[in-house]
Amino acid sequence: MTKTKIEWTEKTWNPMTGCQIVSEGCRHCYAAQMAYRLAAMDLPQYQRVTTKAKNGSIQWTGKIQQVESALEMPLKTKQNTLFFVNSMSDLFHEAVDTNFLDQVFQVISATPQHTYQILTKRAPQMVNYFKNHSVPANVWLGVSVENRQQGIPRVKELQKIQATVKFLSIEPLLEDLGSINLKGIHWVIVGGESGSQARPMKEEWVRNIQRQCCKHRVKFFFKQWGTWGPDGVKRSKKANGSLFDGKIWHQMPRIKRIGTI
């Protein structure tokens, strides 16, 4: 359990590690780079989940490691906390055992003082799991939406599930998404890609999403421009900042703080 610089959460909780590329949004995965460095520091939960390719790029191996020692960490955190679950993996990865998922959600249900944000690129697997399980009230469910071909279909899957909060993480935004069906969606996060190989994000793409969020009264959170600024100039992420239309857009659903236990 780690404090994080991710602007829309408070801490990360990683009961498992490891992943693999499934779509264009994964191409320059920050988590793979971080996992490779952590493996070099001899952290056992990051061993064998990444590898270095011949061209020098860091890639996931597809191996998943369930971190049993991390499972009970939220139980030891009494102060109510907003947790992003599995920043270093995907909870609904095909290799994750259903029994392990049950254990994760047992911990979540046992800690109603916390709120858990769960984000996936594997929406069909998430839908299948919740056909036989209810979504705890303290869970926010989200899907990644980086483009029309691979991202938009995930929105339709998410809309099949009943949850307290349903959200879209549109990061990195790789193209104009056109009209988005936001029925039942409570929150949208938008951000550009970072890193030396980042792909640019255009201001009109962001504006299209922001207008739709305003029209449908969906909370809009603009995270960052990333490596490319709104003027199309490549510079540091910090230099480009996180202003959109001259202001900070950090709208979020209300977090239900029920006290500590």
C-alpha cells in the first residue's frame, strides 16, 4: 500500500502484479517500466513479470503474481482512504483465479470505511465476474478508453453492471472519440501520454469530451497534457501542466466517508 502521485486517488493497493499488452493504450505502459525497476531492487512480487526485449524496451511477460502478503493491508488501515486497486496490474486479467478475486472483494467488503477504485481494460471478464457477485457499495468501477476501436466497446460492457460509481479513464487519449454514450457514467478522467515516445493529444479531442460531460452532468477530471502541449509542442510533462481552458478541472464524485472502525 503506497501513497501515490496519481491526482485522482490517495493510495494504491496492489494485491497482485504483472500484466500484458491488450490494446493501443498499453503500448508505453508506465507500470511495466516501474515493475522492471522494482524487480532490479529485488522486490519478489515484481520478479519475472517483466522482461527486456532485444530492442531495449521493457515488456510484460504475461505472468501474474498474487501478493498474498498485501491482501490484508487495507484491514490494517483504519483512516478512511481512497484506494486505486492494482496500479501495477489488472484485477480482471484472464490469469487471475476467481478464488483470489473473491478474497480481494472479501477484504473490500470488510473495510467499508475505504473507497476502492478498480480500473480495467478487460471489461468482459469484469462483467462475467459480477454476473455471480454483487458490487460492494464502496467500489467504483471503471474502464480504460483510449480510442474508438478498443476503448468505446468497454463503455458498453461497464454499463451492464450496477455500481455506486462508474467511471472512464480516457488516458492516454489517442484520437477523437466522437459521440460517447455516457448513460449511467458518473465520472470521466482525461489525460495525454507521457514519456519520450508519447503520442500527441489534441485540444479539440479533449473539448469534445468535456462538452459531453457538461451536457450529461458527468464529473470531468482533466489530469494532464503529458509530453505534448495544447499548442502541439513537445516539452516536459511538468511544463505542459494540467490546465484546460485556463483552469483546473478536478471534478470528482463525492466520496462517502463513513468514519473509521
